[in-house]
Amino acid sequence: MALKRKHRRMVFIVVGMLCLGGGIGFVLSAFEENMVYFYSPTDLVEKDLPNNRRFRLGGLVEEGSINHLSDGLSVEFVVTDLSASVPVVYRGPLPDLFREGQGVVTEGILTAGGVFEADTVLAKHDENYMPPEVAEALKKSGQWQGQEASQQ
Amino acid sequence: MTAEIGHFALILAFLVALVQGTLPLVGAQRENSAWMALANPAAGAQLLFIAIAFGSLMTAFVTSDFSVVNVAENSNSAMPMLYKVSSTWGNHEGSLILWVLILALFGFMVALFGGNLPPALKARVLAIQAWIAVGFLAFSLFTSNPFLRLDPPPIDGRDLNPLLQDPGLAFHPPFLYLGYVGFSMAFSFAIAALIEGRVDAAWARWVRPWTLAAWSFLTLGVAMGSWWAYYELGWGGFWFWDPVENASFMPWLIGTALLHSAIVSEKRDTLKSWTILLAILAFSLSLLGTFLVRSGVLTSVHAFATDPARGVYILAFLVIVVGGSLTLYAIRAPSLKPGGLFAPVSREGGLVLNNVLLTTACATVFLGTMYPLFLDALDGSKVSVGAPYFNATFGPIMIPVVAVTAIGPMMPWKRADLAGVMGRLKLALGVALVVMAAAWYAVGGTAPWAPIGIGLAAWLFVGALIEFAERLMLFRTSASDSWARARHLPRSAYGMTIAHMGVAMVLAGVVGSQAWQRELITLMDPGETVTVAGYDFTFQGVRDLPGPNYSAQRGEFVVRRDGHTIAFLFPEKRFYPVQQMPTTEAAIHTTWVSDLYVVIDEQQDSGAWSVRIYHNPLVPWIWIGCIVMAIGGGVSLSDRRLRVGAPRRGKRAGAAGASPQAA
């Protein structure tokens, strides 16, 4: 094992490169599958999005649209950016701050019938917090009314 | 008056920090010892003024002085005292004051205990600490002053966000900040060494205790945050790979790497420039963590309302600190003399592998966390990178990390015999294979990685014990000889064994919760019984219960197994009238092997409640493991050789004299 200094360094460089390469490999393969795009209801109406691809849908929960289904565990509601609306079904625990008229981000797939089947409804910890994507979607649709910087 | 005193003290602290940042630095350059000596009293004064500011703010919160905007917006007279105190740092402005308070405390400790540091190094370290303080104090004074008054004062405050009114989160920020700010010490030492162009083993010996302390606190801070998410959010999970969580995890990963490379720098006088780079990165990621949480640029389930102007300030600060220190590193690092040689298969080699893997793991987390920001800046598309990405990248990288963690400590410095080491680990390999087979049998191949994970945990746990037993020559020499060896073993050896066992426990907990969690979401009428994982949960109804500043609906469950009553569980749905906000309080019964976890959601028109019941095997071990890791860090810190004040005192002072020291 009388490796020269240069050779030893080579061993470390090769090992380092292998680790880095492996890491990059994992990252690339995982990125492709797990990157989830965000769309507003207007995007869904205007663009033709492929079915069966996961994405996030965000906007406001339309007033009066929350409807608990008879099984007691599923809920229907409408996500709107005030120029377009998309119906959503979701089964599972709702975050505590899920309310009509509030910003919401949901994640799931769009079914052929145009209903968004969400498996995740993102919670927020603060009543004044608006997810940045939702705020931007509302600005794009020209319906933004909130103050620019909501204070705590 | 208190608010004005606090504000004034904060301004004074800012001015003192400016002096402490300039004069000692110039003095060190010109070898003017009077100017260098100025750093000591300045560090003391800075701590004093910031402590006064923090004390006045806390007084305002404790006495519910609603004429202070910050108190009016984040407190309420009906709040329990614990949360009045914790709301001092439960908001943006106050948390900054806590940050600089800890920073000043660390700086003062260098001034106090660093008597045997070379004066120039000490002056430079304190000056760099002061510049960090200048950055944060300016941020506080100019964009987030906590002492602003409100006229007329409201009758009552707007309450602390109810989610933060929780014992776990009351102490989460102080520990997290002790960790973040602790890395500022390693950073200051690194920059000072770069300015001096000299790094030696003594330097590493001074850096290691600070890093150890910071790492131990950060471990506890991250664990507390995760524990809070586990029981307060009521989703049954403990880690969501959310940007805010990742923000605290990245400094931890790099900090862990730093901890290990500093050992090589100290013991073998090599890997020095790498250690310095890690010190810079660890603190940069701590700053980035603050930025991510405080700026609100990323969609996070943990985000709170934020002010974009502040984000811009922190971003600018980040660019200066990270850009400046990396530039300095690029200029000065090549001039650092390389140290001792070592073969690829050796203790050093193992530690290098640990470093490379941890850094790679951190890089994948960084990419997943920041990519949405980059893409948004590039073409405006909004994306998110979810948990599957992190599981697919981070998980596989952790497998070799854990595998090597058992092998590394068995290898001697300089050159090792891998086959021999593996031979000594035969028992660990055997246990790991048995555990793997048992786990495989238990899950039936549904989650193929779960047996691997559990097997690795067993491998590491047993491997750490074997390494420890070998040091004592247990069963190979007389019991009294082993006992004598145990007493003379350095504390850092104990610390390492304990911390590595903690890692194994955390791993087992993570795998257990991912692979064997059982979840039942159902509707229950009072009197109804459901069975989850062999436990019978009987729902006895919901009762209204008043709280100090909320009203609660409390569900009552009896848990039985084979007819024996095991626990009563009382999950709550609380409503905080001031913020008009409901919260969920999960009820958890832990058997130390698994958690029984119950949440009530909503009452239906029929009178039934929607209920979620989870059985979370091995999850308690996550928190126990984190505490064990932090204990390992603390034990290692109490090692005589690492004591800041006495790096080289008598050879073997009695164990009684070596009292544990906080830093």
C-alpha cells in the first residue's frame, strides 16, 4: 500500500466524484417524476393540461362551496381565482385553517370529468398568510385585493 | 419606559458592535495590543446592552404592555405565563433579539474563556462576531424594531398564534438559535484563520467544542420542531420535507460533517482547508435557514405572514457574508499547508467518506429546496418538489453513511486493514442480518427498503457497542482491568459511542414509522369501538372544556388490548376566540415501542365524529435517539481536552475535577 501522494489524492478524487455522480443521478431521476407544477384555475381553463399528471391547484375557497359528503370524511369545494373555478374533491383531514374565502393550495390529479381529485390540502399556520403562488395567481387574474405586505 | 430603555440599549449595542468589529481587527493587523485588548470589554458591554434590550422586551410581554406594537400583536392578557414569556421570541422582531442575545453570549464566552488564545486570533474572532452582530442589529433597528409604540394602546392584544402556544414550540426557537448561532463561532474562527493564513491543530481544538455545542443544541432544536409538527399538526407524521424544515436540517448535515472533519484537523493536522470550508458553509446555511423562514419566498406549511422588505435585507446580508467569506477562502485556502498523509482505507479515509456523503446529501436537500426558487426566477413557472424526491435522493445516500459509521471508528489512523475490521464486526453483521430477516418476515416484502433500514440500524447500534467493548477489552481481560480502562477512557470516546447509538435509534424510528404506520380514518358514534393494530379504541364521547384563553371540545377514548385497559386518550379540538382560530391537539399514548395517536376532526350532522387513529411503531425512538445524540455531544464536550479554558492542562487530572461545561 505504498501509494504515492498523487495516487492517494486520485483515490479520494475518484471516490468523491463517484459520490457526487451518484447523487446527481438520484437527483435527476427523482426530479423528473416528483416535480409538481402549480396552476391557477385560469391556467386550467386556458391551457390544455394532460390528465393523470400530479400538479398543485391553488386559489381561494369559493364562498358557500364547501360541502361535506355523506360519508363524513370527504369534502367537496370549489377553488377559484375569481375569473375561473375548478371543483375539488378531497378525502382526509382538513387543516384547521381551511375556510371559505381563504387561500388554499391543493395537490392531486385532474380527472376526465374536470374535477380535481386532491390528496393533499396544504395547511398554513397563520390566518394572514397567503401562499405566494396563490397571491400571484390572484394578481394575474386581476382580482388581487390584499395588501402587499400583510403584517403579522 | 421599558420599551424606550430597550430600544436605547439596542442602539448602544449596535454602536459597541461597530467598535468591536473595527478597532480589534485593525489592532490585530498592526500588532497594536491595546486595540486588540479592546475586544474583551466590548464583548462584555455588547452582551450587557443586548441583555437589557431582551429583558425590557420580555418585561413588556410579561406585564402585557399593549402600548408596544409587538406585544399588542403577539400577546394577550389571558395567555398562560409560559406563552407570555415565549411570545417574546415567538414573533419575527423578538426572535431577532434572541438571535443577537445568543450571539453576544457566545462572543462573551470567547472573551471570558479564551485567555490562552493567541491575542491576535482572539481579537479577530471577536471582531468577526461583532460584524455578524452589526448585520443583525441593523436589521432589527431599521426594519424590525420590536420596541415601537402604539397610540392609543388597545385594550387587549391580538394573541400569539395559537399553534405556537405549545410547550414544544416555546423552547424550539431558543435551541435552534443556539445551534445556528453556535456555528457562527466556527465561522468566526475560520475567517480569522484565513486572515492569518495559519491553521494548526490548536486552532482545531478551539473550534471543536463550539461546533459540538452548536451541533448538540441544533439536534435538540430540530427534534423539538419535528416533535411539535408530529403532535400539534395532527397528521401523524413527523417530517414533511417542507422548505422550513429543510432549512434547519441543512446546517445540521453540514455541522455533522464539520464535527467529524474537525477531529481529523485536530488529531492529524490535515483536511484543514476542508474544515474551514465546512465551517463557512454551516454558518451560511444557518443564515439561509433564517432567510427562508423569515422571507416567505417559499410555500411552506410552516410559513407565517412575512414582509418582503425584510427578505431583501436578509438576502443582501447573505450575499455579503457568503460571497465575502468564500472569496476570502478562495484567495487564502491554497496557502494553507497540507498536513499528514493517510491511506484511503484508514480512520481519516472513513471520516472523509462521511464528509463527502453528508455534503452530497445536503446538496440534494439544497437542490430540492431551492429549485422552485431558481425556476421561478428563471421563467416564472411555479413548481414544488415534494417528499418523494427527498426520499428518493436522501434515503439512498444515507445507506452508505450509516454503514461506514460503524466501520470508521474501528479503523486506526493513517492505514487500516479493512478485512480485519470487518472480521471484528462479525457479530454486528450477524445481528443485522437476523434483524433484517425478521423485518422482512414482518412486512412481507411490501416495503423492501424497510428491512434494509432496520438492519442498518441494528448494524450501527451493535457496531458502536463492539467498538466500545474493544476499547475496554471486555471479556478479554479481567473485569477490574476493563473497569480501569472504562474510567480512563476519554469522555469524547463515550460521547462518540452514545451519539452513534442515537443515530441508530433515530434511523429505526424513521423506518418504523414509514413502513409500519397504520392509519384509520372513520366516523365514530359515542360508545363505538374500532380496532387498529390489535388495540381496541372505544369512543366515549366529546365534552366541552374551558381553557385559560380558549374553549376546547375534548374527546374521550379508552384503549384496551385483550380486554385490559391500557390508556385513556383525550384528543382536543380547541378554539381560540381572539384569533378566531381552531387548533387540533392530538392525544398520544406511548408504549416506548410505538405510539397510539388519536385525533378528532369534526362532528357530523348525525352526531358522529370523524376520527383519525394512528398506530406509529418505533416513532418514540426518533425523539429518544435525538436526545441520546445530544447527550453524546454533551458528554464529548465535557472531555478535558476540549475544555475551552484548559486545552492543555495537567496530563490526568482526576475525573472529579472535570465538570461538564456548557461550551
